[in-house]
Amino acid sequence: MFASHSQILCTIFGVNIYFYGVVLALAITIGTFWADYIGTKFFKLEKETIIDMAPYVVILGILGARLYYCLLNYDFYLRFPTEILAIRHGGISIHGALLGGFIGLVLFAKKRNISIFKLCDISAAGLPLAQAIGRWGNFFNSEAFGTPTNLPWKLYIAPQYRPIPYTDNEYFHPAFLYESILDLIIFFLLFTLIKTNRYKKEGNLTLIYLILYSAARIAVESIRIDSVKYLFGQPVAIIMSIGIIIVALSVLIYRNLPCKTKT
């Protein structure tokens, strides 16, 4: 059994420093430097190209992640609009981050005249590592947990963070941990494809990442009880993930048909 004892890491000059923000910053930094290493060693990019791209991707990615989350929870943020800027309290979405980050990547690619597909593949190599680390921000915020459980690795959730139907339950599946582990598996799988050069053409690695991560997200989301929004009785994240799998898999198959490979 384990539990988060505080959301606040420390206080500096009266300002609270939250674990969530520190973990997020650490995840972005490690993911960026890893992607830069991959870009230099395996994709023949100049050193620090990905580091130069990072401000574009990170700023627009965080903006997209926050706006997407706020839109999904518009009823709350209409009542408390000042909370929109309180990102240290948590509340970002990976799907919004992917969209915002992609826009930043495209802007950088156009500016430097670099292949968008190549930059996407390099980013895909670093993303699951950053996500695996970043999920621990949910731990400190007491969020991203699943159904009640008594397994040895159960997660204690304080009463104020429990959904109404589960107020009498103390221990839950650590869904954030499951996703973190799955992200690490995806990270190693993609790195293996890169090392062995088995992804065939630019863009394939990105499509594989989207398929694998979406499948992992569906598996984890199916046990979560704190999903932010539902549509047709299903979490929006599952619906989005299913859509991404269908599109990405269709494009991957089409791009690698024998007739396409010969041309």
C-alpha cells in the first residue's frame, strides 16, 4: 500500500511549489534530452535541434493540454474562471497536448525546413518516456486512480478526493502506475524499432506510437473511476483513443502496402 501525503513539495518566499509541476518539468526535460540524443544518433539531425524545438512544442503542448481539459470541464471553469490558469492544481489532457505539440512541431519544421515526419518520429521516441515520468504527478495530486482494490500495491485516496459512490472505500487501483509501466514498455519497443531500423519509413514510428499508446490508454481508462468526461456512457479518452487507433492503423497499413512500397 502507498499513498501521497502532500501535493506541496515546499514553500519558497510564501509561494507553494507543487510536486505536480516539478514532476511535469522533470518529465519534459528528460523526454526532450532523450529525443535530442535519438535525433542526433539515429536520424542525422544536428545536435540540440530537438532542444531548439522544445519551446515550440512544450508551450503549445501545455496550452493545448490545458485548453482541452478545460473544455471537457467547461461547467466547472465557467463558474471558476480563475482556475483556468491554476495548472499547478492539475488538470491537463494528453490528447490536447499531442494536438498543441504537433502544431508547435509543424511551425518549427517549416522554420528550419526539416521533415515533419522525421521530427514526429523523433518526438515519438521521447514521448512515452516523458509520459511514464509525468504520470507520477497524478500520484501526488491523488488522481488517475481506478476501482477499489485490496491488492498489495493498492493506493490510498484521501476522502476529499474520492468520487461520491466510493466515499466509503479507502484503497484503489493505482491506474496512474499502470499507465506509467505501459508507457515504459512502449518506450522500449519504439527504441528497439529505432535501433534495428525496422520501422521502414518516416512517419511509421509516430503511427505505431499512437496505436500503442491509445491501446494502453483504453486499458487503463477502463478501470478508472475519475475520468473527467463521458460521452455515450464511455469516457471521452476511450472514444478518442479508439478513433486514433482506427485512423493511425488505417494510415499505417495504407502507407506500407506492397504497391505503395514499390513506388
